Amino acid sequence: MTGLVVFCLVAGHLGSNNASAQGDGTWLCNVAGTYVHMVPPFGEGNAAVVVTTLVPLDPMGTRLKMVVRWPNSDPSWADIETPNFGEAVKVGHDTYKFSTMEYTFKKLQGDRGELESIIGKVGSLRLIDCDTIETFDVYTSVYGPEQDKDGDGFPDSDETPNNSFGGPGPKETRKRIPFMEPSEG
């Protein structure tokens, strides 16, 4: 039975497009892909689904486009919430630093919505294995629309956040969405 398990694990790596064999017998994993993480509810309610997509911006994968979506975000947070979008830059063998932006809006009848907040996040992510990443040391800064006087979509450099949270620690593990064959049913 052990031989069968080992065979399946090796076959999984050989058939996967997120890992490649190296000459020294190790595997090189590709961090690009889409990952899912479930956030437990704060008090009553349902868990939140977090979907993170990483797309290479260069052939070596040292810069990645990063998009984080909350498909069932908390409606008390904002009427309209954009995904977090930004970049991750490789800073070590399996480690990246990232920076993302997000915007929240108040719904207006017949209009795009009124900007309520500009949210910046910085942090780190690490590839744990070929199908798992973890984010850690995430810091969040929340700014009001009045803190973007020049209207470029970013808080002005002389502004301090209205609210900040996060810090060293909590690690959130995210699992890659695998390629799945259609099921017969």
C-alpha cells in the first residue's frame, strides 16, 4: 500500500503544471494560480470565502499581479466593495512581499456610487508546497476620500490613516484550486 501512495504522489507532481522536476531531485513549484481560504465568522453568521489569484507579470515570475476577492463579503462593511488588487514581488526562494489597494463605495441611485474609503494592504506570502500559500504580517490602512486631494485614487503622501490594523503574525493558509475533470453523474 505504501508503494501505491508514493506512486500517486509522484504521478501527481509529474502531471501537475504547478511543479517541475529539477536536476537535483527537488521540485520547483510555480506560485501562479488561484487559491481559496475560508475566514471563520466574527460572532454570528457564515464563513467568508476569500479567493486569491496570482498571475506572473514577467517570464521569471519575480513580479505577480495579485487580486483578492471576497465573493460573499460582509454587507455591513460597504454597499460596494472592489477586489483588492496590486502586485507581489519575489524577495526570497519561496517568499513574496505584496501591496494591494481596495475601494469601498456607498450606493447612489442612478450613479456609480460615492467613494467611502481607500484601503491599502501590505504583507508577505510564502509558498508552503506546490498547492498551498500562506499570507502573514499583513498591515491594513484605511483612508477617507478627503485624503486623496489630487484625485489620483491614492491617499496623499502627507496623510495618515484613519484606521490601521494587522501586524506581525497571524498566518492564513490558502489552498490552490486544482484542475478538476468533469464528473460523470
